[in-house]
Amino acid sequence: MTGIPLIIAFVVAIVAMILLISKFKVHPFLAILAVSLVLALLAGIPLRQIPGVIGSGFAGTFTSIGIVIILGALIGAILEKTGAAFQLADMVIRLVGRKHPEIAMELMGWVVSVPVFCDSGFVMLNPIRKALVRQTGTSSVTMTMCLSCGLFIAHVFIPPTPGPLAAAQALGLEHNLLLVIGMGALCSVFPLIAGYFFARRIGQKVKSADETAASGETVKTYEELKAEYGKLPGALDAIAPILVPILLMAIASFVSMMHGEGCFADILVFLGTPIMALSVGVVLAIIQLFRAGKGADFYTLTNDTLKYVGPILFVTAAGGVLGKVIASSDLVHFITSHADMSKAVGIFFPFLLSAVLKSAQGSSTVAITTTAGILAPLMAALGFVTPVDAALVVVAIGAGAMTVSHANDSYFWVVTSFGRLTLRDGYRTQTLMTLVLGLAAMVEVFILSLIF
């Protein structure tokens, strides 16, 4: 099958995948694999080659990115356990000041969500949110939205969060993660600003249950919450497991650009590869864990991290299978031969595809990894040929993966439950805000695509 019939088959396959995941509750791993197999058959890939294509696509994901995702998640779990994530939040409050609690809350979420998943980050920081609401008299809904906004933006934009990390690997940027981190941070500006003003406005219209006098809930002060952790890690100790890997990758990139040679240059490049850089981050985090007297929890933390990351890895690998099937079909040739039509959509194509997948099945990580797997063999045909182009595509996919969060998204229920919002108000706040965030991010991505 070639040409327009193959395009139609591809669209039907994506719709079928969405229905399997969202309506029939088939696990994304099985749904993506099944769709990949059917698409391979329809595309006319020889039967004897299909098992090899599937195996190659699956194994390719684990070649470089599997260990990196595990290491990044482990760093986040340890930082949460030791109170280092709380220390990072405390640093943001001291930097911004308590006179600007909304900004502090938003930036706090953005910083903490780089190593910690947004769901657990919201649960962890929610007591701080309630304490600041009580102390400052700020709208609880405004503070909920600011926290949700900051967490969500970093979650879809900045490695080592699994979604953008997997997308970077799929699009050939596994050795250029620093560029992805920088682009994700840069493209956070517009959505952070838009989220702040949206939160301020919606807080005037919507009230949560914990703003009523009848709630009667005992809210601990910020100081009481801080005291519960005991002695927090120092500021440098808290940030080192995140900052040191970034610095190592930056140094390695610089050495490579300068064509450095010799033993010392080899060591720097070795330490700056994502696997080794994050390994150093894990070592620093483990040292912190033992200093806090919680070394006995290391085995349990590692085991829980592997359980959490396992499904993400397999869904990512399934996305790699779908990408390999597409690459082995005639679809790439057809799009290449119609490059003018493909390029007309440009940077908006990754956004739209990711947004459809996100809205349909709920998981941002699934939306990101699946979209990246689909796009990987099509990058050149769509006109994305440089590393900067690929980094912009990663961020465009992330912007789509924010659009939108609603009842099929676990994060929606975390925010509405802990923010004490009704389902109706959840749609007015969280769902509408994620639409604003996605569009604001995409505006910035489009502007940067014109510049770069």
C-alpha cells in the first residue's frame, strides 16, 4: 500500500489506537504494539521482515534512553525522601519573597518538577500551598493553579522527566540533552506568564472547599511543615544532584565543539554523556540519603522507582516500534515527495498530533513518547534537519501534551482533589488553564522557530 491509501490507513491506525486506550481501556503498550503490527501488514512490509522491524524498534529505545530514564527518576525519588525537594522550594520562597506567593508557588513547582514527577510533586508541595494561603490570604484556587502550572510545564518540557527525555532520544538528541533542557527552559517563559495571569483571574471567580469557613481543617504553618523534615540538606547539597549532571553535559558539549583531544578531554566527554552524568547525580543523591540517616530506605526507593518507571519504558519502547514501522513503510517517501504540503503545517504538526493523543487518552507521557515515535522517521521530510529544529519539535510535542488535562488524566484528579475543587470547577480551572498553557507555549515555539 502506498500514497493516499497509506495515509488513510495511518490516520485510521492512530484513531484505532486512541479508541483502544481511551474507550476500551487497553494498556497503551499493547494498544500501540497491536496498531503497529496491523499498520505493518497494511503497509505491505514483507511478513518475514515484520518481526525484525518490531524487535529493532523495541530494542532501539533501550539502547541509550532506558537507563537514563531510570537514573533520572531515582534522583527525584531520593530528593523527595531526603527533603531536598522541600529545600529547593524553600530556596524559591527566599528568592521571590513571601510578598509574591503566587510567583513563589509557580516557580517552586517548576523547579521541583524537574527531578520529581508532577503528580507526586503536587502532593508533596500541597501542604506548603495551604500554609501560604493561610499566612498571606491569597486565593486558594489561584495558588492551586500556580502550583499545578509550574509543575506541569517542567514535566512536559525539561529532562530528566521521562517524556521529554524519551522524545529527545527518539529524535536523535540523546547526546545533546543540554540543548533540550535549555530549549525547554526557554519555552517555559510564555506559559509561566500566561499561567500566572490565568490563575490570578480564575481565583477571583472560583472558590474551593478549603476557602469556606465550614472546612474546619487544621492547616500547619510553613515553619511547622519545615520542622517535620528535621534537618534539611544544605542548599548546595539539595541542588547538586540536578545541577552537577547539567554542568557535566555542558562541559562535554563544549569539549566536543572545540574538538578537544587527549586523556583529560576523553574523561570530560565520558562524564558528560547522559548516562554517566546522571549516574554522578545518583551518587550525589545517595550520599545525601545516607547523610540524612535514611540509607536503609535506598533499596525500597530503588524498587519503587523501577516499578513506577517500568510502564513508562515499555510504552516508550512501543512508540519506538510504531516509528520503526513507519520508517519501514512507504509513508516517509510519500511525505518527502509532497514536502511542500508537509512543510506548510510545519512546527504545528507535532503540537496538533500530541494534543489529540493527550486529550484522547489522558497521559502526557504517552502522548509525548508516541508522537515522538511517529515523527522520528519523518523529521527530514517535514523540514526539521538541525539539532535546534529537533529540540523545538520536542518542545512543540510537550506543548501539545499539555493540551488539555481533563477527567481521563490522573494529574487532573490530583489537582482537583488536593485543591478541594469540584469536577465542574476542575474543568473551569485545570482544564482551561492547560489549554491556555499549551497555546501560550506553542506561540513561543512558533516565534523561536522563525528566529532559529
